[in-house]
Amino acid sequence: MKGDSSIFPVMKKLLCLAMSAAFPILAARAEVLIYDLSFNTTGPSVNYSFLQGGYLVVDADSNAVSSIVTQTDPVTDLLYYTTGVLSGTYMEMVSEGGNQEYAVINSASGSGATADTLAFQVLGKTGDNVEIGDGNSLSIARKLQGYLFASAPESSSTDTNNITTITFGFAGTSKVAAKYQPGLTREANDKRLDASTTINLLTEVLANRGVVPQPTASPSPGASPSPTATPPAG
């Protein structure tokens, strides 16, 4: 009946309120996986030996991957960290025979003659079901391996005093290994950290090892160090 139908929204609202009181909604919990990174230069390269290590952070809910990478300043040999160098995607896939699952992490940025370029991919077999903290378990790959390809063009600029600064280009390839870090992963998940706050945790870990934030003074490497030279005006 028309007169009775108007009561249903009220009843539904009261029912929802009652259920909310009896079963409070839990805050969403992000699950993260942390992998330790190592880089080893392979093949021909030029001005390319600065990548040292760092961490990958996998958001198990969104499959987004973030990073904090340690590098050596080519001029001062200062070891520092920077974030955002590797930001990509985590995926899982099955081999054609269907008998093996793999985890893949990849990242790519930049293209053309005037831009820094980077391509990164690691993969490994999954299958180990591990406790990742906060009472949760996931099937993961304990080790992923692959390569990173990076390059940047040479550039120069001249200031008002007619002094030219040259920023050297670089190009090279690294073999990359990413190893699962159970202790750090459990710590992050027990604290219910998301990917962003997990990066903050890892900056503290690196700081305790004496690694400093990326320097702001020239040279300012950003994603990749660029050694500079300032010859006298000719």
C-alpha cells in the first residue's frame, strides 16, 4: 500500500543504525610487503655506478609499488637516499603449463633525447605462504630478480658571468635482486602502516645506518646523479 511504503526507508535506517552499534565498522587495513634491493652494474656503461640499494614497498591491496633507493653522489661519494625513483606495478601470473605462479614488479619512465629514461623489471616464483603481520598471511615470492636500464642526456648551461656548467650524461644497466624482508614487513603491518608511512619507517631504518636524505645543493641528482664540472670561461 502507498501509505505503508513510506515507513520502509525509516525502518532500513533504524536497522542500519542498530547494526552499526552492534557491529562497529573496522578501519581499513593496508597490507604491505617490503623487499630489500641490490644493484650490480653489468655490461657497458658510462658515468654509471651510483645505485647502491634500498627498498621496494608493495601495497598488497592496490598492487602499487613505491621505493626508497640509496645512491652515491658522484662528486662527494656521499651515500644518500631518495624516494620515487622506482614507482610501478605489482602483478601475478601463471606459466603456460599452469604449474607455476610468478610475481612481477615493473616500472618505466621517460623517453626521448632530452629526458632521463628508466626501465625496471624483476620477477620471481610465488608459492610460500607467510605470516606478514597483524594476523595476516599471503602467498609471496621471497626473491625477485631482473634488470634496470637507465640513461640521461648530457646538458650544459651558461650563467650571466659567462661560466658554463656541464652536466654529464650517463647510461648503464644493473642486475637487480629484491629479497623479501619478513621482519620489516611484519613491523609495518603490525603498526598498520600504509605504503606512504612505510616509506617513512624505512627512512628511519636508513638514517640509523648513517644514510642521509638526498642533498639539495648542486649536484642535485633527483632520480639519477649528474656529476657537474665548471671550467673557467674561455
